[in-house]
Amino acid sequence: MPELPKKAALLEQSDEGTLHAALSILDSSIKCATTFQDQRKTSQRQTSVFERSSIFYGLQEPVIDDDSSTPILSACQIVLRRCGQQEPLPFNEVYSESLLPNCCKIGEGVYGEVFMYKCPKTHQPIVLKIIPIEGNQLVNGEPQKRYDEILQEIIISMELSGMRNNKDYATNGFVNVQRVLCVKGAYPLHLVDEWELYRDNRPEGSDNDHPEIFDHNQIYIVFELCNGGKDLEAFVFNNAAEAQSVFLQTALTLAVAERKFEFEHRDLHWGNILIAPTTNKSVEFRFDSKVVKLPTNGVKVTIIDYSLSRMVYDGAVLYDNLARDEELFQSTGDYQFDIYRLMRDRVENNFERYEPFTNLLWLHYIVDKLINGARYRYSKTKKHRSAVNELMQERDELLNFLSASDYVDSLEI
């Protein structure tokens, strides 16, 4: 991955304790603080318990709470500490053309752009998810996220990625975060060229604004992620036995995170499950300190995108208050959109509340997609038909459980 510029001011890991303490204070303080109205006048979702609040938003220096000697940090400061920085780094230096060989744009969303390049040191593909933040202009028709809004996704992404080596609850089913950086400046020209190439090579063009709209003052958060493969919608299975492994790997991954972090994904449509071929015969989990090995059947699952997710970290509830996004619940035409409404009903429109049944709803959606939407090369074989029948049985019984972990507890594995 690209090396940081020598002049970059980085923080030592010893600051992590201060960060944890700050999160706890933020959780208790922000709930009782008076939030100010967003002058952008939009129905855009307000993210997490870290609401924009006079207690920390826009602070230039830490302040000390009257009842504690621990600094209350601004959202900007917490984001920078998570990135190991003291200030945003120059975009065109950190991601110069010489440091990003074989780079190309591979995707996009309302949030921003996705590029991929091959790391010269490891020769492994690295995905760059680039999200503009803190600007006043609309991007792709939506307001840019603020530091407090992106903070939730940063923490959740890094903590789930870090579960690989946990002794009690371990999984490598969440996308591997290499690092997260905060950068500033206009888009590097070589990335603009790749953006235009992506647009010009697609019949439908691009739905996103041209990156030339960003000036030298623009700030971005960049997630550097390991490549997890193709999404479930695009992946072509050999047969449904592979799909069975995808379902079980997804269920185990969610179950482990439920027990560890009271985690709910809340947006696990088939674009957020990546699948890659693997030669490994099994994938290992730790669930309630017990080692669980699942047969891969030749495929490996990676779950991505936690922008709507909920978890508890260091005593703070991180969540997206979806009750403020009425448009999310109005779409029709696919089971995915029904799931959003079913989630809302289950939590009674209180999205801070822990309700792991939402993970089961998404598992039910996934198994339905594996039966009715996924593509198979050898769909007429006996092995395939047998596996489809077993998936149908799982679908019929799944909603009798209370959570992904409750479902996993019932399995003989």
C-alpha cells in the first residue's frame, strides 16, 4: 500500500486508551446535550449516537468535563486518531500515480468512489473506498457526511476487521481493513482519468458527479480494504452446495458479531456479500470460545458496508437513526425493500435498540436470493437439486429463531 509522506504527523498507539475513554464520555454526554439543527435542511439520515452537538462538534481543542479529568474529544479528533494522524494528509501525495500501479475504478455509490490497485509489496489487490466529507456542496445529490457521521462506519469497520484474532469470538468474514486515512485536496489527475474511463466504458455512464467538483479544500475518508471478490448478485456458482456454504458462513459471521458487539448489519442485501473462490477446505470461527470449522465447498464469504449498522463499542451504542430516513421504507419491487419495513416494525422505530432478529430477516432474504436469484452453472445435477431443497428447508424454519446466534446454537457443528 502507499507509504505515508515523511512529513505526515502520526500518533502513537498509546493514545488508544484516551480514545476509548473519550467514546464512553461522548456516549453519556451527547445523549443529554442539546443538538443544533443542521443548516443544510435535508432529510438525510443523521448518523449514530454521535449526533451533531455543541458539546464536541467543531471544537478545535479538547475540553475537560467538569466531573472527569478525561478530555472530551471532537469528532474530528477521534477520526484523526483512528487514522493515526494529527491532520488530513495531502491527497495527491498519499495516492500519487507512482504509488498506485495498475489502478482502476471498479464501482461507485452515493457515498463516493471505489478504486482498486495491486500493492507492489504484497502483489495483492487493495480496494480504495473514497468518501468526501465536511464539504458544503451536494455530492451525487446528497449532503456530504460530517466527521461525526463517518465516525460510526470507521469504528465499526475497524473493530469487525479486528475480530480475526479474538480468542472468544473470532471470524474473518468481515472485510479486512488495511487502514483508514483522512486526506485533503483536489482529486489526483490519474484517478480522474480512471473515473472517466469507467464512465466512458459503460453504456449507462456514471451516476456520480465528476470528481472535478472537488477543490483543494475538500476532505475525504479513504478505506483501504482487501479485495473480497464479486458480490452475490454477480457471482456464478457451480451448484447450490457452494451456496449452502455461503449461507452458513454468513450466519456464523453475524452470530459471532452479535455475541461480541451486539451487532446488527441492517443492510445485508446481496450487493454487500462478496464471494471469492478458495482452495481452503474449511473456514474457522470462534463462537463462545469454541472453535467451529465450516466446509467452504470452494467459496469464501466477506461481508461489507456498515453504513446502516448498529453495535456497542466500549459502552457506546453506534447506530444510524433510520427513523429519520422515510424514503428508505417507501421502495417496492424486491424483498430487500420489505426487509427495511420489517426491521422498522421489529424495533418499533427505535433504531438504538438491540434487536438481533434483524439479522435473521437479512439471512432469510439471503437464502431466498440463493434459491431464486443466484446463478448456477450446473443446475440440473442431483447434487444441486438436493442442496436447493435443503436451502428451502432452512428458509422455511429460519424465522422461528430469535437471532443469528440463536440459529447457530441450534446447528450440530
